[in-house]
Amino acid sequence: MDKFMEFLKNNTAVVAVAAGIVLFIAMNGITSCVAKGGGNDAPADAHGQLEQKSEQPSHKGDAGDSKTELTERQRSAIKDYDQATKQIVEQIENSKWAANDGSGSMTIKDGIIIESYGESKGSVKKTKKQVQTFAITAVDTIAGDQTGALSWVVFSVIDASGNDHIMTLSRVDPAALTGEGNDTYFELKCDMFHNENGYSNNRCAESAKFNGIEGDNFKKAIDGRIKEFKRSVIEYLLANHSTTTELTWDGTVIENFNESTRTLTFGIKNATNAAEDSLPSILVIYHTDTHEFEEVDVQ
């Protein structure tokens, strides 16, 4: 990771170029890969003005109750998402987003953005929420840098008031630069967000769901050491598959009496893989003599 941060420091020009491209897209309305219809059926100016004036978002309750509703224009845009846009949205919605500066978190689901962050008044600290709605109106993919460590997807989005914004999804692949590890994660930024520094999904594994480990067979296989098992696996995932959202045990145990080990296989579902991608697996090796756990990727 140190090498990766050094790369970012030494290649600010790459980031600057990307920022310039984003600005160009925002100013020129590039819609190379859009929701169904390709953006060619935009309403006439007069109709657009009427639509924007009448487009008032419906809010129920305060920002903390998550009952904000989408506008008609937003619902229409979401309905027209093409398959590629749906896949990207699925990846975003499957992620647990944490602020890059550690100051809060965010969830996105069905066009609703909920940001949670701390606010201090004197010695009193409170957790506040900001709830907004959005819809994607255009998507453009920017080729990655020469190392393959960075690539970008740029969205044009509309808020509840009909205003346009630019949202960028960066795919970060440190292994492309260092040749080590398997981790790939996303960073998401938008001027709509309360946190202007954006969010990353590279802490998803901290709250990953474990499937198939509730029964007695699994508990017997690891001598009931559930807490130690989860702690070891999560530590491994954060270093190698940080966007993991679910793990599923396949129900098998391979015992090697000579080496005092029991090996279990887990399939991984993560936020960076699209639905049609083949999912990775890991082996969890339990050492019955030392009661320690070891994890390796299935090659």
C-alpha cells in the first residue's frame, strides 16, 4: 500500500487529467453510455422549464427517517437504466461506504442516499443524517491510467430539485501496481455528498455476513471457536478481499490427521464483482493442535 500511495503522490498529473476530463464531460454533456434511449429524447426547452418548475420533491418527516421520495423525473430516469448502468448501480448499492477521512458512512439504495456523520457542539457529540435522492442520466467510462491501478466511471446525476451533478466512481487496484494481493475496491465522490472527500467501500468485510455456519457440524469442525474464526477471516478479507459482503460455507470439511488440520471452503460475494462474474473462494484451514486459523485463496 505504501508503494500505491507513493504512486498517487508521484502521479498527480494523472489525477489532474482525470479531473479535467470530468469537467469537460460536465460542461459538454457527453452521454456516451446512458440509460435506454441514449439521451436523444430530451424534452424541448419550454417543456424542460415547466418540468423543472413543477418537479417538487416529496419529503415525509425529517432527514433522519429515510422516507424521502424520488421525483417523477428521477423515477423515469431509473426506469430507463440500461443493463450496464444497472450493473454499476448494483455494485454501488451492495457496498458499505465509509468516509475516506473516517468521519462517517453512507448507504445508497433505490435512488436514496443516506449519509451519517458526527457533529460536535461543545462537549456534546451527535450523529446526524443527511438524506437525498438522485438518479443517473448519463454514464461515461474513462480509460484507466497506464499502470491499470486506477480507472474511472463518470455519472451525470440529477437531484430532487432537478439540478445536475457529477458523480465519479474510481476503481482502485493496488495489485496492478505492486503485483501483490488480490484486493480491488471503489471510491465514490459527488458534490451532492455532505462529505466532500468521498467514500470508499474497502471496509465492507468488517460487517460481512457469514452463511451456513449456524449448525452443529460447523461448530464441531472448528471446536466451537466461532469468535476466533470470524476475527481471523475478517482480518484476511480486509487485506485481500476488502469489499466482501457475504461468505457461504459449502458444507464440506477435509480433515488431514497427519497435519492436524481441517479445511473448509467459502464462496465470496463482494461489491466489486458484477452479478454474472464468477465469484472467488477462500480456504479456511483450522489447526486442531494449535487452535489457529489460516486462510488462502482458491487458485
